[in-house]
Amino acid sequence: MKTLYRIFNRQNAIAIIVFLNIIGGITVIYHLSKQSNPTPRLHSSQAQSIASKPAGHHSDLSFLRGGFSEKPVLLDSTAGASEMNRSRTLVCPRWEAYDKRIQEDKDFSGSCKQIGLENGFNTTMCISQRFCGQGYMLVERLDKESCDSAFNQIISTDAGFDQYVKEQVGPDSFYLIFNGNERNAPATWKHIGRCRYKIPFRLTNPGSYSVKLFHTHENFAPINEVLPVWPKAFLKNLLHEEYAIDVCPHCPVFTSNKVRNMNLPLCSRSDPQQGVYLKMTFETEREKLRHAIHQMPFIWEPLGCKFDQLFEMGKNLECITNRVNFNIGIYGDSHSRTLWDGIHSRLTASKNPLGIFKVPAGGYRLYNPADMKNKLNLSDEQVQIHQSARIDMSNSSNKDPFDDAIAHLDVKYKGLTHMNIFTDKEYFEKWDNSFGKYGASLTDITLFPHDAVIINVGQWAASGPGLGGHFSTKRYTDLLRYAANLIELVQQRRPSLPAKALDYIWLGITAFPVISDPNHFRVGERDWRTNHRLRIWSEYSESLFRDMDIKSMNAFDISHPWILESKDLAHFHDLPAMDALVDEALHKLNICAY
């Protein structure tokens, strides 16, 4: 239907949509201007108006082949508000989602001060004089000669991407981190000309914060697609070691307990969810449990909305009772595997820290403990032993230990490189005529048992050449679009098997720790995984799957605040990021609705 719509009468349709959006935008801004902000309160987490961003904006990747429709712009309570109409007291933050693109375009030049002159860079912080917690860093390289020379090289053989990188990304990369009543590492930044950069930030929770700003790469190293070498990295602090700021000391503080008691709408089951890592106050049992698991005093909460199926401490398991069995497949790299493990930990109410382990495939079957006791007469000890021990249900030869006597939930994992089952030719050419009425491909058969599938392409495309990496951005987008087309083919053939349509969820691409040790084994592999590269790929994939009506998560934004804490310089299994990923995955799976 989408394709027919785009082909038929496209120009007239676009003209009507633009006209309606302008009217809608004016109406929303008028009503927003009438609102007061005495205390933090909910503002809708849904997009209030659809508008186009100017061409050349960093998030505009339409120059890449197979462009996509523009993401709706979310207008929060501060969007379009002038800095001139301020009062003596700064407006307190609301518990609301916001659009990072709008934050990028805001102008706070009336209130700037220099906060750093370190390692060859001048750093200025500009903050809003009207709204608490909003601002940006302006970072400028002082050596203009080295800056100018950096542009005299080819970054990509794709002329459009080469121009994009030089105009919007710039030669240098940075990592900004706030630590206080909120853990925040802005996942957006842009080059504004001649090695001058703007890093916008927005802190939702009032309080005191320590601030660190690191210079991590130079000379276009983190995004270069021509040189087959490791992009040399470092962590040079551009601020004074103990730099701190106070945000909204007159405003009430958000806690997990307060947010959970707010009257919030349900979060989207399809769009990536924006959230905040709040400092724990240990008012709730869930905070105590999560802290016991990873020993980090932060807990992630979705902004402006709530999740309804988190399966925390044994809750929601009644969804498994007296129902059709539910089967989840998780396919992808090691980040998919750790998510699979994190979901198991949550569903079994485990209090043990997650470890990192390597298995090419695995699975487990879960039951409602109440069913196991009431219908199978098992003791509490027997229930606990079963729930905590994995039964590898990824192997079809393994029997159901209770002979399918009670309803269950299967969660299976299979490791993939470059999404094999959607990209390797043999998976579609290997045809079994005996399967179903019309036969099926190996991909069809592999996915047949599942009701829902969580997928990602992982970070393999940016790994070293020996691991099949060093993909250019064009190659990566080609890979995704090819896989997306085959995903649609699988959906098209499901009724003939017969099977219900799959509920796909795109996990996204996690951020990656900065590896500054020149002796690390990734250096020898010539690994290309950098956050500048992965952020662009994340934004592209999110847009592609949104256009395909496939649910998606933004694993990059969720993991970005924790790249300095990753113990193995790769994964986030023992950090609050894993809790956040499990939260969003379970909400999007919507297990209780089936």
C-alpha cells in the first residue's frame, strides 16, 4: 500500500500533507504558548506535528541510496519558545520526551562562558536563560592549519557521503558525559564549520552534576572509509578535572518512585523509546534488586510514558497461563545474545549478575511458577531449580519436560554474522518441497516456530576485515535494504505455511567503548567500530525500519552513557543499559496481548 501511495499522485499528496502539517504545527505552538510550567508534569510523548527539517541537517541521510520519509518532529513544551520571554525564575523541566533535532537547532548564544582551554581546544558552554537544564557545548580546535589540512583528503569514495562527513561531522569526535541525579551522554553532535562543533544537551532531573568532555578522535579517523587501519583513539579531557554545574536547584527532583506513580500514557509499541537514567533513591524493591545485580546506582525510566509489561520480580507471569504458547526468536550478534540472557534473568526473577558467555545458539522454556505448583504439584524448590536452569529448546530433539501439559514461553537465540538468514543466498535457495503445502526455504523453516523475532545486524559490518567488516556506509545501507526486502518476502509467504505474520523488532546498534590502548587486540584487527560511524548507521536503520512498519529500538542512545564502564570494552551486560534494553524489548513484545 505504501508503494502504491508513493507512486500514485505523489506530488499532490505531499502538498496536502505539508499544508495540513503547517496548520497543525501553528495550532500546537499556539496552545503550547498558553501553558504554564509551575511543576514538572507530563507532556504527550507522541509527535505533535509533522514537519520537515532543513536539507543538510545532520540527521538528513536522504542522499544515501534508497532514501526514506522524514521522521515526525516531536514538539515538546519548550519547542519554538523564545529566550526573550523569560522570567526571573527558570522554568523547571517536565517529564516529557523531546526531539534531539530541535535541541540541536536552539540558540542560547545570549548566555555563554568559557569553561575549558585544554589539549588544543577552546570549550564554551551556552545555557538557556529560560528553561532549566538545556544548553550546548561549543568546542573549537585552535590549530586551524591542521584543521584545514584534514579536509584535503578523501574520506569516502561515495561523493555524497564524503561531502556529508566534511560538512556535518567534521574531523574531530568527542564524548560528553554528565553524572549526577541523572546519567546523560548526549548522542547527537554536529560540525558547524572549520573544526567548530556543537554538542547540545538536555538534563531532565534537577541537581548537581560533574561534567567531563573528552576528545576521542581526530583527522576524520572515526569515519574514514578509505584507510584500512584502526582509527587511533584517545581520551583527552577538555575540561578541568573537577568541573561541575548546578541544574535547577529550586526545582523538584524526579525519582523512579515518583515517575512510576505519575498518570502517564502507555509508551509506543513501535517507535524507539527515549528515556532517562535516574539516580536511585532505593525507595522501591526494583531499585534494590537492580542495584544488587549491577552495583550501579542508576535506573532507566521512559520519558513521558510508561511500560506495562516488565515482568519484574515475577510479575506478569500470569500472562503465560491458559493461553496459546508464545515463541520468541532472537537473532544477531553478541549484543542480541546478552539481551536474550537479560530477558531470561528478568523472567526468572534472578538476583545474580549477568556474565558474558559464548554460544552459537541456545534457548529456554519458561512456565508460570503458579501453574507448576498448582497443575504439576511441584514444590517451591523444584520450581526454582527448573526456572533457573536452562533447557536448550533451540534443539528440536529436546523434549518438553512436562510434555506440553501447561502453557509456556520459549525464547531462542541464534548467532548471526551480517543477518545470515536474511542475506545469505543459500538460505533462500535451499528449498524443502515437503514443508507445508507449497514448500518453504530454509529461512522460512528457521523462522516458522516464532511469533516474534528480535533482530539486529550487530556491529560486524564495522569490525576488522578479517571478521568480514570494513563496510562503507553505502555497503551497510545496501545490506540493510536487501535484508529488509527478504524480511518482507518472509512475511508474504507466512500464510502459505501456514503461519501468522511475524512481529519483528529491530534491536538497533549499540554504542561502542573508546579503545585508546594501542596494544588492545582490536587494534591488531583494524577494528572500525567508532561511535561516529555507528550513530550514522543507527539513524539510517531506524528510519528504514520505521518506513517498513517494523518495530525498532534505539540501542545506541540507551548504551551510549555507559561506554566508559564496559568491563570487556564491548558489552553492557552488567550495566544499567541492559535493564533498559530488556525493559523496552519486553514492552514491544507485548507478550500479554497474545
